[in-house]
Amino acid sequence: MKSTNIVWHEGNVTAADRWRRNGHKGAVIWLTGLSGSGKSTLAHGLEKELFQRSFHAYVLDGDNIRHGLNANLGFSPRDREENIRRVAEMARIMADCGVVVLTGFISPYRKDRRRARRIAGGIDFVEVYVDAPLDVCEQRDPKNLYKKARAGEIKDFTGIDAPYETPEAAEITVRTDRATVEESVAFILEKLLPRLKIDRLPIGL
Amino acid sequence: MKSTNIVWHEGNVTAADRWRRNGHKGAVIWLTGLSGSGKSTLAHGLEKELFQRSFHAYVLDGDNIRHGLNANLGFSPRDREENIRRVAEMARIMADCGVVVLTGFISPYRKDRRRARRIAGGIDFVEVYVDAPLDVCEQRDPKNLYKKARAGEIKDFTGIDAPYETPEAAEITVRTDRATVEESVAFILEKLLPRLKIDRLPIGL
């Protein structure tokens, strides 16, 4: 905490005001899994389904946010930690603003995912484990990254020379090697929709 | 640019889709001015007026974002630059998502404000100079920061021992020492509303 001499401004428009008007709560849907497990595909599928149901939904993913907000971060453990922290802060604000935020980041460390949940605070945080065996992800290799990692051209690649810590208590788990994209999207959506209802708002929002 | 091995995912839902459904464009409204000039007050006033007119609007300001996304940044020139860069990236994404983003940051350097505009890309960027003479701001001193800066308790304080580079071509300028909050909000709003209409969408969105 470097920032000092700052005070909170009471917003005139609250999260509850926005959520009521949108007809649904904001939330952080945190997809985690290996590269090639299908996080971005599922996130974009969910975004589309939610949009068609009149929800405000938005995907933040490793591939697009790293061109902007986190363009000055690499893939070392420290940079991954800061990457996840910034995404979590951004997701919190967007959810406060009324959006169902779908994040698609490998986010390999349990500690970082716990922190993302803590950052969400009073906002619903749903961890979705996008599970597929390493060999399946490596076979898919949509961006030829596993090939490069095996050839030593990429360092610190999750699953090859960097660890992936599997979720211990994810709210939702999908096995993308056993279900189609459509099936996985439908499965997650069914679990999500009841959580986005505004009949009960958390205190303080 | 440290990030490598990343590719863009085509989003299925576009900014234009969201803007059309919301009935207005997303935009970045960038308020700049000295501490105590009234940036946050005006931003929150605009947010409320816009919300009441069924716009999606959200304030990002120095006082609240520095508790979260930018809690690991101080007030040195380098940290101020990174502060503004992150806010600009975040504002761009939120505007893409459909929101009229109202940022209230001192953002004292022209170079940084130019960069924020560049980051917005095809999204409308409206620089609002919240202008009040230093002595008026110092007299208001709502957070006792000028007092502390004069006493040497705060370093690098804009207007005291750090520069403020006045905007050369702000889209909107308000003199908050000559108008009430309500007058300034109304003045800005009148200029803003036509720009938020969706009859003309920028190409590529």
C-alpha cells in the first residue's frame, strides 16, 4: 500500500441502484484452467448467451488484457501475481458497475485465486474450473504454445515448466474433454443464472 | 511490452451491439485539474444525472482507484504515469463494455493525458479541464492536503512542489470558482449528451 492521503468518496449511485435497473446482479465469474482448456471459448460463449438474455456481461481474458492494462507484465510468478491482482480489481469495479464479468486466465496459483475472491469482497465470486487433462490441452495446442514450451522457446509455461494448482473448492467444474462447448456453456449457465437474481442483495451494496 | 505469445480473441458480442442495446455510446470523459478543483464532485454529479437519464455511467477517481487497482503506486512522476496508463486502459475497456466512464484524476502531465486519449483509440475521449486558481483550491483544501504539502509533510504535491500542465485543447472547460456545482454539471452535460448518441458509430466497433 503505497498510496496515502486518499479518502473515500461516497458514490451517489450505488451498486444496488445499478443492479436493480439492470435486472440482475453484477458478479465475477472466474474461469481457471490450463492453456488450451477452453477458458476463453467458454467465457465468450457465456457472454453471448447472457447478452441474448439481456444481461450485461463482459469477458476479460489473458489474451486481450495483456495487450493493454497488463502489457507491462510477463509470466514470472511475481508478474503472474500482479496480473491476477489487477484483473481482480478491475473485475470488482466492473461488477460494482453492474456487469457479469467473465475472466479467462490460467491463474495457476491457489493463493492468487483466493486473493481475487477476497478482492471481490461483497460481490459474488464464482470460481469455474475449466478442467481438461494436460495431454488433451497439449494436443489441442490452438496457439502452438505447448510446442514452443517443449522446444524451450517459452519459459515458465504452465503445465510444462511452471505449476498449475488445481482448485480445491471451485463452485463449478466442467470437463471440456468430455463435453462439447455448447454443453459446458449450458451447464455453467444453469448454475449461474439463479445466483444473478436480485431478490437478495448483499448488505452494504 | 513484456507480454508475448498472445493472440486476440474475436469477441462474439461487439461494442456496437452493447451500445445499441444501451441506447447510447460508451465514452471516456477525462476530468483533469488541481486537487480541490472539483473533479470528483463534478464526476459524481454527472454520474447521477446520466444515471437518471438511463445512461450507464461510472466514476473512476483517484481517491477510490488508488485503494484497489493502483494501491501499489505512489505519486512520483513514474508512478503517476503508470497510474494514468492503467486508468486509461480500464476506462477504454469499460467504455467498450457500454459505459460512460467519468475519470477524476489530477493527471498533471500533458504527455500522460495524450496517452490516455491514444489508448481510448476509436472510443470518444472528452477532456474536461476542471479549472480553478491554485489559491482557490488551496483555500477549499477539502482534505487538508495543501496544508500538509505546505508543511512539507507531503512531497510531490501538484501545484506546490510538482507541476500541473494546463490543457491546451480540452473539449470542455469549466471554471469552478465562477460557477456552482450544479451549473458546471449542467454545462458539461449539455456538451456531452449529443456526443453519446448512437446514430454514428465509429468504424471497427
